[in-house]
Amino acid sequence: APQPCWLLPRAPSHLMATKKGWGARSATVLLLSNVFLCVDGLSVDFLKSGARPLASPEARGLLPRMVATVPTMPAQSEDGEDCPGPTFDKAISQPDPIPEEGRARAMELMESGALFRYSPGFLSETSLAEADMVDYTGFKYSVGFNSCGSALFIGLKVAGVQPGDKVLANAFSFTAVPSAIHHAGAEPVYVESTNGYTMCAEDLRAKLDAAEAEGSPIKFLMLTHMRGKVADMDTIHDLAEERGVTVVEDCAHALGIQWKGVQLGRRASVACYSTQSAKVINSGEGGFFCTDDEEMAARAYCYAGCYEQLYNQHVVSPPAAVFDRVKRQTPNYSLRMSDLAAACVRPQITNIEQRIARYNEMYERITSQIADVPEFDIPPYDERVRPVKDSLQINLQMSDEQVGAFLAATKRRGIPAGLFGSPDNARNFRCWEYALPKTDLPRTERLIKIAIDIRLPATFEPEDFDQMAAVLRAARDDVMLA
């Protein structure tokens, strides 16, 4: 096969849509075992035909020697002409790399074959990661899961949610949250969002009042910290305690975030943290269920897949007597974290504070260069919060037509910003057809039509954030000065 070759995680949208750019380089895509092989020098007519033949043995043999990087392509307008002004040529969606220590340990595990967390004769990486999470967050117990979504589902189960129960939840969230509620057989009742992406305490109170007036009080709340934005936690938790509501916190974006100097989630009955690849800790997929309650922890372990006396292999764990009391009553859903994922997690817990400092520094760098743009409303952080600013959100003060033009301009210039309210965005509650709201949510609907999202990878250099700021300003000018 001709050289050079690139191994891509997915087919870039512009590859399928334009005739120039990639077409001018005569690139072709072959589907190889769920990855795309782009080979210079082959006919673009193959690509345009939509055909996807199986790769030859010779092509498959190239895979181990390829470098997983995306080639830099020139920014272009819709007609294929070069885009004047600032552009950006790095992938903002790229995940943070696994530290060398994690990669080395993962190799050792693969050589040994001991990827299962309960492999006999091996000290489990998952058990060690659970202990690391306990040390970092301050919880008494932590249980590793295959995803944060699984941890949230089990959080509801151990909190006592039964089929048919109602669970209050953020109207502005990710689909994994209502999915966890749906998985538990419950019904979500959505609470409006503030313009700062947090749960509206006034609407929460109103929803609680309405349910009580109907004679069916709601006793469960799943509280999401969307993109690491934090509500008034004192008000929310005081209200929950006043009404006898059990709180499970979706802290997928909140590891390292502190409320009044304490890890966010500590006041909840259960808090769940994500290690999916776009989070501050990257294991590809994974999550941790955290609690101070020994019975909740033991049941979560059993739901995840601890059976017989495997609890003896845990590093930090409830007493054996607690397991023996609950294990026969608790089904095994086989939701365990693998030791391979845990090996990626552990060194990132060790260096998380250094990375948080860098995230926050780079966030301040980019926002200081766009803060004066009148159409850019950047939601502020509560002064009681120590944030983790690994992404940038802007509420565009523009018409719907201008918002669409701005998104097209940023994409054309190399920064494909996401609109939370786009028709296929999994954070748009209109996409949750399995659990659609039963009441109107006008505040949240207005917000997601103007709220955009841009990831800020830790691997970028300071000058990259300068260039990103220049691109955002230029995209604004493309729209407002046209």
C-alpha cells in the first residue's frame, strides 16, 4: 500500500463532505475492524462511491506499524477555498494520554493475563485504584465499575429506588443520567437549569411542592454537575434533608472539584465519578461509586460482581459480616472495572492536582482573550468552588441564525464547537425519547439553543490556546461583521 498512512479513530465528517481538501490529496478510506485506514494515492472515486470492501491481508498487516495521528489539513471554506484569517489544526477532541507508569503496568498485566479484578494470587489494580479514590476523595468506600453510567444505576438501586418511583434530575445533563433512572425502572422528573448550567434550586423546590400537593412526594434526587458547573450545594442539600430526599450525585465531571475545600459529592449518600476518555482521568471507560455507608458499598460490590468470598481480595472494603448479610439478596450484574482500566487510572490520581492546576491556568489564558467579546457570555464559577476547568462553555448572545453561522465558522476555521441543543446532541433532552419530559422546560430549552462546548486538552501548548482564542474571535467577526 502507498505511504504515508494514518490510522484514524473514525472517519472525519469533512472527509465525506468535501471534494477539495482531502480529495486534493487523493485520500481513500478502508474500513478495517472498526477503524479507518486513510491511504494517500488511491482514487477518491472509491470514497465517493460509498463502497467499503474488506481489507486485504496485506493492508491488515500494516496496522501494527502505523502511527495513530490525524494529518493536518488546511482550513477551507465551503467551496474549497483557503479560509483567510486565524485557523486551528489540532484535534480538540483528543483525550489526554496515559502516563508511562500506567502504560507499563498495563503491559505487565497483559503479559500475565491477569486482567480480571479477582484473578487468584494477584493484588488487583482495581482494588488499589479503589483505595486511591478513597484517599483522594475522603469517602470511606469506593467501588470500581465498568462505567459511570453503571455506577449511577447501582447508586439508585442501593438508595432504594423501586420500579415506578420518581427521581428528580437535571433537565440539562447527558443521556447517561436519565438512562440510569430508566434502567432502574424509575421515572425522571426534570428540573430546570440556570444559565450557569446548574440545577435551579427554585424549580427543585417547586417540583417537590407540586409532588407533595398531589400526595405523591418524591424521595430521590440525582444531581448532575454538568461540565463541572456547581449549584449552590448548601441550598440543594438543605432542601433535600428538609424533605427527606436521598441524593445520588452524578460527579462524572467533578473529580477534583471542591465545594468549600471539600471534594464535591461528599454530602451525598452516593457520588459517582467517571474515568471515561473525555474526563480528567482517562481509562477509556470506567467509573467509581463512592459512599460512606458500609451496606450501600457492600451491595454495590455485589451488584458489580463480587460473589462468594471475593471481598477478601479488596484493599478497602466493608466488613465480611456486611457482605454475608447482603450478598444472597443482591443479583450480580457483572459491571466490574477491569484491572487494565484501573492500571490507567492509578497514576492519573497521583498527578491529578498538577493537571488541575494546568487546566485552570490554560482556561484563564483563553478566556482572558475573549472576555471582552459582547456576544460571548462565559458562565462564571461560584467563589466557593475550586473548579477543574478542562472545557470551555459559552452562551452565545446571538439569534438562532447567527448561532448556526458561528458554528459553521468555527468548524471551517478548525474548531468544531458543539451546540448542546443541536438535534442529535445527547445532552439535548428532546433526544431522550425513552424518557421525555412531561412538562415544558422553557429555561433549559432556551439555554441549550445558545450554549456551546469546547474541550481544552491538557496536551496543548500555551500558544495553542492563544490561537483558539483568535479563531473564536475571528468566527464571531465572520458572523457579526458580515
